[in-house]
Amino acid sequence: MLDIRSIREDSESCQQRLKARGGDAWKLITEVLECDEQRRSGETEKQVLQQDRNRLSKEIGKMRSQGEDSAEVEAQVRGIGEQIKVIGEKTEKADSRQRELLLQIPNLPHEDCPEGADETANPEIRTWGEKATFEDFEAKDHLTLGGQLNLFDFELGAKISSSGFVVYTGAGARLQRALIQFLLDLHTREHGYKEVNPPVVVNRECMFGTGQLPKFEDDMYGIEDNAHFLIPTAEVPVTNLFRDTIQNGDDFPIKVTAATHCFRREAGAAGRENRGLIRMHQFDKVELVNVVHPDQSLAQLEVLTNEAEKVLQTLGLHYRIIELCTGDVGFSSTKTYDIEVWAPGQNEYLEVSSCSSFGDYQARRMKLRFKDENGKNRLCHTLNGSGTALPRLYVALLETYQQADGTIRLPEVLHPYFGAAEIG
């Protein structure tokens, strides 16, 4: 959520940066300021009336002590009380509307965020490794490979659930488990993350805290009349572990990781880019969450991105880093890098991690603060990134390490986790 003081002090700048995102959110700034003026003027008026009521109440006491008739003054006090009530209701209405509007306004893109209308304007920052080549045979896609090796079954997924779900079977299930264990070990042992295992069902307050609500409610799996939700990412429960807390600044950066199932309604659109495991209603992901000092936010985003990159480097998978432009950056993010791994069978890059800094946007919603060196409570900054999302990593791994005989040669680092050097 944006800081109302910043909007009040420089509304034109806020509107210009929101315009860079595209859409009409910038238009809400005017109504936010109108509500703010109503709320502030109402509070001022209430204070004046309360002072008058207090003064008259004292006068009533004095009159009574002297045996004087105070009925007329008492009527004035009652009238003032009615005025205060009416003004209070109007003020509460303006305050409620202002908060409702602020929850609808996305974060401001960082000043360094490249300008652009959509993903076509996202600049490539760097690449790592080389695209896999296959001299003796034509690369197959993961659907063909998985079918030949009995790694997963979409028909079974649809049978017990619906389309957009899959059952991993045999070596396929073992590979999924091996990848999760490898990712958690890498981030906890080498990158200093604390592992947690949170619930995958959260309440509405959590979804508001990280910015999924109110905008993306229709994309989420709600239960109990949307009083609770299946998590779209571990970002939601992990970041909310720190909701309504005051952190010790000496502990920064706070780094937490979790492997969870994730649930999203967005799967199922037709097209090659959504075939197979690439876009699912339920998928596994290892998430990285950072809570940091405001001065560390951008530097920590580089660290976080490097930690996610290390996954692909260790597995020997070619990838590229792109920076999201103002028109493509996520609702709550102020600056984002996407990591896209090369999938030979798809002949395209697939996003496996989105590493973002949210500034104080989430922290303001969650009242996540720290005590600075002067003893003042300030808002923390939050970051997160996938470290990484499993389905597309799984796809890239199968397609990159496929052999002419149909087997999959696994990277050496996975051998102890999987219990073998190849699948086949």
C-alpha cells in the first residue's frame, strides 16, 4: 500500500509513475486526496467541537455548584454531541473509502525501472551458459519424454481432480522429490536461509498483506466463502509470519525459505506455451523471502537474484535474466528480475523465477516494522523470489539432458538425491 503522506506531498509524481504502468490506477489518486481532505478536516472539526463540549461541561459543573439553571447549556452540549457523531460517521466513511482505494493502487515502479508498455520492452540483462544442442537426434519435448518414461500422467490427474492437474509417477515422482530436497539444501546450507513449513491455507488478512487481495481474488482458490484461500505461493504465509511485528534491525537481512504446493486458477488456456507441465493449477515451488533494512533493499535484490540463479548454474541449465519494464512489473513490486531457463523441446525460454523488491508496500499493509538506531519504529522492506518453481525447472531438465536412446542423464549434483545417474 502506498504512503498517504507521499501521495499528499507529491501527488503529481505518484500519478506519473502510475501512468508508466499503464491502466487507470493513477486516476484513483484524485479521489484518495479528496477522501484524505474530508478525513483530516473532519478530525479537525471534531477536535474543535470536543474542546467546546469539554469547556461547556466544566461550565455546567460550575453552574450547578452555584445553584444556577444549566438546562440551556446542557442542551448545547447534547447538540454538540450529535454534531460530533455525524462528523465522526462521515470521517469514518471517508477513511474507509480511502483505505479501499489505496488497496486498489499498485506499487510505484522504481525510478530505475525501464520504461515500457508490456513484456516486449523488457531488456535482457545477462545470460549464462549455452543452449543445449543435439547433433544425432531431434530434441523431444517433455510430454513425449515423460510419456515414454512413465514420469507423469495427466489423465490420472484429470480423473481424480480436473484438467490442469497431474500425477507424478515412479521415477517422475522421485525426481520431483529430489529437486525439492536439492533446492532446500542449496538455499539453507549455502545461502543462509531458515527453512519453514507453513500451512497452504491462509486467511484473507494474509492475502491482503502481500497484495493478492483485493485485485486478484478471482485468480485464487477460495474456500469457506473466501474466508480462507489455498496459497498461490509460499510468499503469502512466509511473509505474513512477520505481520504485526517489530523486528530487530541487527538481524537484517532476515532470510526464510519454504517448499509448498501452490494453487492458481490461471492454468488451462490453449496454446503450446501452456502444454503439459508448463502451466498448472497446482504446482510445487521453493520460495525465498527476505526482510531487510530500507537502505539494503536494492542491493539485496541483486543478492536474491544471484541465489536463484545459482540453482540453474549448479544444474548446468542455460538461462537469461530480464528486467521487467514499468508496464510489466507486478502489482506489488517496485523492481523485478525474471529468470528464464532454456527448454530445448519447447525451443523457448520459460520463466522459473521472478525476483522482486516490494519496498515498504507489503510492510505497510502488514504493519511490519523495525526499531532503528534512534529507537524509532520504521517500516521494513520485503523481497521474494522463486528458488525455483518446479514444473518449468522439471521441463528444462528433462529436455536439456535427454539422450538419443530416450534416457535422461541427470546432473551430477542430483545423483545422491535421486539415487541414480539417469532415468530410463
